[in-house]
Amino acid sequence: MTARTLMIQGTTSDAGKSTLVTGLCRALKRRGCRVVPFKPQNMALNSAVTVDGGEIGRAQALQAQAAGLEPTIDMNPILLKPNTELGAQVIVHGRAIGNMQAAEYHDYKRVAREAVLASHQRLAARYDVIVTEGAGSPAEINLREGDIANMGFAEAVDCPVILVGDIERGGVFAHLVGTVALLSPSEQARIAGFIINRFRGDIRLLEPGLSWLEKYTGKPVLGVVPYLQGLNLDAEDAIDRQRASREASALRVLVPVLPRISNHTDFDPLRHHPQVELQYIGPGRTPPPADLVILPGSKSVRNDLEWLEREGWSAYLRRHLRYGGKVMGICGGLQMLGRTIADPGGFEGTTGESHGLGLLDLETVLEPNKQLRNISGVLTLEGAAPLRGYEIHMGVSRGRALEKPSAILDGTRADGAVSSDGQILGTYVHGLFEAPMACASLLKWAGLANPEVIDYMAVRDRSIDRLADCLESRLDLTAILGVM
């Protein structure tokens, strides 16, 4: 039996496609469907390591959790990780094949299309329903030729499409009608209905607009999803800068928003932790006093290091350390803490070597083989807290600082470094804060006296259930299943 495929497309980026696919996967799983998420092409710097040792978008890993599955490379066969304004690292079936400029990738789409269809075919042989997420908008006229992310894929596999619009940003009826108007006749016929997302207020005031939309387009509105606050779900790419109110005793944590920041989902457990006040510090902002500064991952480490210097972070960090503050570096952040970063092969941009911040005695060289692995282990901090996470990096670090590691992975392998005075900690492990005891241990190291132990995986799963509850009550799931 071949799986039925449904595609969720949006009028804009961040219309809610990822969230709706997540909720639909959980809702259909509850109904006994063998459901699997799929995104043909993703452009994101938040990624995850799959059970089969590849790399996919972080949102698809979350959707896999919603479907009760381990993430695999077929769930996101093409991943683009931008490293310049015009170029990106291209990942096919979980493996980086190199960097391409935008025009070069446009020509490569013929090859990428075959990878996409091969993955879809493998999933179709194993599951009942494939819930597919589009990318951006199907109405991007300049990207229509050779499209594999939206209608080009839908036409290739002959699947229905539901179009999602975000009412919170305004103009939702223009977005929906305008998107349909810019599609070809066959693509217009493929749209089975609309979903309006992030609605606030009295639904009765929206009903005249819904009736007009259905009459004007001849297509049904399949549901109106309210604005849901407090969902603990991984973002595909955009950083949620909202700050929750915290008590004065909360641990103050700063994260600089690097131009090519990657895997900022590392910090979601801290953003929602009741004892932590997390701030993202963007360009032009003076960093306030803090207890802990975390340098995040980066897709272009040398360029982002140069940005840190221009923004005054080097001086700030030295002053922060003089006053007893703690500094942590994750992946690219660990590399920045060292003395030098060399990129002899130009894997992340121009070839050359850069001076690091000089806070740890180590040097890093970017090498062609990307390290991709899910890991478990223990921290070397007091208590030897168990951890789990994943590695995604091209850099190999060497130096005396590594003689005092921050963690022991998989029983024998040392990772990262802790400075001799205990103020600086670096690691290559992403996802550390999702491990309950490791998160509590790191917060205690940073200065929080009695950190709560929170199981963020369970918190996230409850958010998925809450989202599915909402979709089951606000969407016509019978009609949605019917269009397939």
C-alpha cells in the first residue's frame, strides 16, 4: 500500500507550517495512523543528528517526536545551511556535499529533485500518511522554475495542499487570495482548503471574512487555530526573543546573536527554565551584567568571531571574568574561546586563519569530514551528571586545555575543556541543557544555588500534546483526511 501524502504550505515564512505539521503528526498518531513527517527542502541553521547518522532540520526531528519516531535522513533529504549572504552548505541525504552559491544550487535542483523523490518513495512504502511541510511560499515567482520545495513537489507526487496564513501579522485574506492568484491553474486546483493561524479575539468577528474567502475562492476554510502561548517547541530558524518575567534571584544568562548562529535551540530549555533569565543580545546592544555568557554554535565561525570583536564582546568577556562571571562555549563557541581557528580548505568561507579570544589554550582546524553523532556520557563537574546530546562540527581542536575535559562521552572519549580556575567551560555537545541532571549541574556551576531538575523532553512532549488537542478541536480533521 502506498501512503497518502498531504502537504502544508504557507503564504509566508513563519506562517506556522512547522507547528501545524507537528500537531497533525501527533493528532494522526493518536488516531492509529502510521504517520511520518517530511520536508523536501529546508533552509535552516538549526539541525539534528538522525538515528542513521545524518543531519536534518531540527523541526523535522521535533515532528518525528510528535509522530513517535526516531528522526531519519529521509524526513528531510535536502538541507541548506547558509554560510554567506549568497551561499550555503548543501546537505543531501544527511551528508554535506559542499558549498554552493545560489545560482549554482539553482542548476543543481535537478539532482536534488531525484534525492527528494527517492526519500518520499521510501517513506511511502513504510507509512500510511506522509504530512509534508513546504518552505517559504509557493508564490515566489523567481523560484518557481525547478521548484522542489512547494508546488513542484506537490505536482510531482500528485498530492493535495492546504494553505496556511498567519492572521497575527495582518493582511491574511490578501496573503491567501494573492498566493492562489499567483499559482498556475493546476496548482490552484491542488489547494484543498485554507487554515488561518494565530487568531486572537472573538471568532464571530472573523466569520464574515471566512464566508467571503470561501465564496471568492471556492475553497473551504478547514479551521482557525488560536494563538497558543507558552509552547515549548523547537524553532526551525527564527529566534524567539520574548523574555519571561523572572524573580530577581534568577540566574542571568546572555547569548550573543551571531550573524550565522546555529542550533540556538540549545537554549530553549534555559529560555523556559523558571530560575533562569535568558537574554539574546543582538548587534548594537551593550551587554548587561550577567552570571553566565554562552557563546553559541556558528555556521561561519571565523566571520562570527570577527563580528564578536567588532561588537566589543572580547573586552566585555574579559571584564565579565574579572568580576567572577562564567563563560561557556558550545561547538563554534568552544572554538572561538581558543587561540586560533584555521580554515585551510575554505569550508566556511575564505581560506585562512584567525586569532581566537585566547581564553582557552587550544587551536582548531576545520577539516572536510563533518562529525555527526548522537552521544551520551557524563559531565566532569561535581556530581558527574549524565548527559545526552549530539555533535555537528567540522572543526578538530587540539591543545593543553583539552587535558581537563568538560565531559566524558560514550565511556571513554574526552570532550571539551574546563579552565584551571573553573570559570570557563567549552564543549562540542549540542543539546546539553535538555538532559535534566546535566542542565542542573551546569546551572549550579554557573552560580545558581539550588537549581530545579526539569525534564525538558517531557515538557516538550506535553506541548506537542497541547498543540494536538487544539488542532483536534479547531480543525476539521475528518475533512483534512478526506482530501487525501
